[in-house]
Amino acid sequence: MDANPAARDDGRPRAGGHRGRAQPGTGSAAAVADAHRREWAFVLAATARVAGDIDLAEECVQDAYVAALDAWSRQGVPRNPGAWLTTAARRRAIDALRRDKTLRGKLPLLIEPAPPVAGSAPPAPAPGEDDVIPDDRLRLVFTCCHPALAREAQVALTLRLVCGLTTTEIAQAFLVPEPTMAARVTRAKKKISAARIAYRVPGLAELPDRLDAVLTVVHLLYTTGHTAPAGENVVRADLVERALDLARMLQSLMPDEREVRGLLALLLLTDARRATRADASGRLLLLAEQDRSRWNRDMIAEGTALVPGALRGGCPGRFGVQAAIAALHAEAPSYAETDWRQIVKLYDVLLEVWPSPVVALNRAVALALAEGPETGLAQIQELEDDGRLADYRYLPAAKADLLRRLGRDEDAVQAYRAALALTENDAEREFLGRRIAEARGQPKPGHASG
Amino acid sequence: MAEYLILIYEDENGYATASPNVFQEVMDAHNRFAQQVGEKGGKLVAGNALQPTSTATTIRGDVVTDGPFTETKEALGGYYLIEARDLDHALDIAKLTPARFGGVEVRPIMVFQEG
């Protein structure tokens, strides 16, 4: 074998593109890692169709990536890594099925009719010709997020099958023991197989609800990573990038779906503020305290540009509206100059589409800023009476903040304490503790200081 | 096509306190459901209403007791065995099952492989 693949003429026509500009060794390892990040979903989805079974597909894809580490270091990185990996994985799947007829007898993941013809070898890609491999990524995503699976199963399966994370990595991301996560993934796969959850993109009638589930999973991945304290394990922080990758992937695969646009916009606009979320010592900073000059203007521009498309056409979806609210925050030169009235109006719209008490609480906070703390407090009182937010720490926290602004310090301290009792997050506890100290230390005219 | 069992769970109190026309409505709904299964491309293999839990007898090991296996607010009141292409198809059909005082569970039938 040549030591220098770049110099080798392997006889392939130029039209096929260059082969192996990358140096053997570390260059190819990086390319495999990159291909793992970019192409996992594509390769797995395409292999699943041929394998008829998720476990077999995963094995074959894993093997293909291992084979790539060797082959690419010797022959150079292929022009189309995804195609190379898919072909390799599918070949292995077909071989496995041929060797072991009983594999076919297993309860299969449903695939489209037209299984591969037994006995025929799959054609090698002709030099210069792009493999026409169907893009089954959406099938994979919708299957992972099927409503028959519990939310935490949807999340685990998406990370595993669509993002290619190992069970260990997923366990670390969600701070659960590895065996627990392994069991969760296995159970989910078993359910897909036993209950026969079909491997397909939902029809038009079911699409809105099914898509909402997918977007919720991606959003959950984002918030899990986003709220992970700085210095936490790398996988957890990496969830933010994964979520953004997924949102972008969905946008490319479903460019006309406005809620997909809405989610991507929301993530971009939220993530634009990431550098200012906490100060150097890890202390959480409120929106009011964040140094807006350090917000990522490119992400804000990209996110804002997506908002009109997300809102277009009749009653908007909840991700589009959330994105619009985030855009208003991102564009305001300061907290004080934020268009709170407009934000309240957007929350009115959001409540119509998403009548959740959490949304109502956020609206109350915006209302307080638009019309004064008393108005907000009245809304919060209603939510307290409602009872659904009894364990939701942001309710007493918001109440405390309004009380503080009204100078009702003792009531504020009580509410801050209630919030403290509901949270285990260190950064939040620190923040609440500080507020309590401030409220008690503050001298009041005419009152004895506490 | 695969088989699924649709289990109907309802609060028996609902029927106990219902006005007479409710029973007719429920009967009509179940008759309509039988038709809808075919319209949806599924097959109704079997179906029955069960007599109330007061008529149930439970056996655990050697012990025979009066009453249902578990006392729940919503009790098993009937079932349908259907054929459907996949879970989505089964759920599509199951959503039409009359169960005004509760809901339904959809369970795939176990298929035992030969050998």
C-alpha cells in the first residue's frame, strides 16, 4: 500500500472527484468523527430500511464507522462520506440477513414493502456517480418521537438513533445511571417492535401533533443542555449543539413547516444570549442584568429572519409565537426599553394555542412590566388559586420579585423561601438566597430593620 | 395485519346514574363502531360487553374471592379484538371506541414464533 494516498492514481475518472486529500492517520480519524456527527442519522435511517430491524441496523452502522477508520486512513477520505458509510452499512445488513435467515423471522421494525432481493449483491457506486440513497431521516425522527413512547423514552431514543450518542453518553446527559438508561432504550425499542410502530413519516392529518412532539423533544434537549451549570460534564453542555443540529436538520428536511422554522428561531434567539447567562463565577444573571453587547448578533439576525415565516398563515403555532417573543427581547436595546405591551399581546396569542399555566405565569410577569407589579400580582394570585403550579418554583419566585418591587419585603422573603424549597439547582439557590438577604438587610424608613 | 386488543375501562357509576336514553346512545355507538372499523380498513374479529364488576370472581392460587382482580375507579367493561396494519392504524380505530365514562387501552396480541 502506498504511504501517500494523495499521490496515488487509483484509475478513477476525475469526474468522481478527488480522493484522499487528507493525510492518513489523524486526518481520517477526524473525518470519521465529523461524519459521525453529521451523517449518523442519515446512515442509520437508510440502513434501517434495508435491515428491517433497528438493532441490526445499529450494529451494521457501528461496524461501518469502525471500518471507515481503517479504510479512510489508507485510501483517504471519500468525497461523500455519508454515501460511503451507508453503502458499507447496508452491505453488512444484507449479508447478515442472508447468512442468518432467522433474523428475518424476528418481529421486524416495519419497513416499506420491497425488501432487498435475496442473493443479489448491492451494486457498488459507479465511479463519479452519487449514490441515490433515499433520505429516511424523517422516518427515524418521527418513529423515535411516537406518542406511544414515554417522553423520556422519546428523548433517549432520539439521542441514540438520530444523534448517535452512546447509552453512556445519554446517561451522563440526563444524570441517570447507565443501566437505567440502557433499560429505557431497550424497552423503547421493544415497544416499537412489539406494538408495531411503523417506520414512516405521519400522514397530513396526524402531522401537526406528531411534529409538535418532535419539536418538543428537540426543545427539551436544548433546555437540558442550556440550564446545565457551567463546568458540568461535557455531554450535557453538548446537548445544546445537538439540539441546534437537530433543529437545522429538521429545517432542511421540512422547509415549509413553519413550526420547524419557529423552533429553530427560538433556539437561535435563546442561544444568542448564552454567553451572558451566568457571570464569571457561575452566578445566574437575569435578563435585566445581562450585557446585551455580548449577545451573539449573528444568531439573533438569523433567528429574527426566521420569525415572519414561522408566523405566516392563520393561527400561529406555539414555537413560532415563542420565537416572536424571544425576537422582541433580542431586539430591545435594554430591559427597560423592551416592548412589554407587545410581548403581553404575544402571550395572549400563545395562551390560545398553548393554554398552559406556565405560559400564563410568563404572561403575568410581562404584564407586571407593562402595567405595573400590582396587575401582575393579581394574575399570579389566580394561578396560585388554580393550584396546578404548586410545585413550580418560578411561581413563588416571580411573586417574590413583584412583592420586592412593591416594597413588601416580608412577603417577598416568604415567597423567596417558598421558591428555595422547590429548587435543587445550585445557581438558583444562590440567587434566591441573595435576594432573601437583600430583602432582609434593606433598611426601610419608619420600620425597624430586620 | 396484526391483532390488537382494545380494552374498555369505564366508571361503572356513570352507567348506574345514567338516564335511560344513555343506554340506547351507547348501543347505537357500539353498532356504529363495528361499521367504522371496516371503514377504516381494519377488521373486527370479536367484541363483547362484560357484566359489571359485581359479578366478577377472582382466583389467586387456590383462593377464590368475590370481585374484580383489582379495585379501580374505572373498571374493565368490555373488549374488542381487531386486526390492524400497525399501531397507528390500531390507534386510529381505537380512538372511535365508545367509552364515554373512561377510556381504552390498546395492547398488541403476542405472537409466538415457531422454533
